Amino acid sequence: MYCSVRLAKMTKIMCLAVPVRVISKEGDAAETEIAGVRRLVSIALTPEVKVGDYVLLHTGYAIGIVDEAEAKETLKLLEEIVSLSEAHR
């Protein structure tokens, strides 16, 4: 997950970027997938991304490329958070 610490301190909010896998790309756009959900996102900030790469997605923009192991670990942690949240309902 990615957050600008300076921005978070200034606004007292948390910024979140979620790792998604690139399925295809064309120009400045890429189709991505997370948990079976596909979305078209901008790769204008990460033009070097390749199909199969994982990118950090924030507000519709791929803001960075992450390695597969880090992406999978982050997704696992996010799933655990969801599970714990549902258990406390």
C-alpha cells in the first residue's frame, strides 16, 4: 500500500493505493484486474508497465509498479482486513 505521509499528516486522512494486475494495455490505458473485477485505468504515470505486471492503483491512475511477491502479500493482508471487519459486524 502506498501513502504520502506528508499528505496524510496535512489532511489527517489515509491515502490508499491497491495493487492490481495488468491484463492488457493500449496507449495510456490498461485493463487491470483485482479479485475478478476488471477496470480500465490510466498508465500515463507508468508508461513502462508491461502486461502481467502489478501496479499500484490510486484514483484510477497506476502510480507505480510493484513486484509480484509484494503485490500478493499486500492483497493477502487486505483480504485479512476485510475478513476481520466482516467478523465484527
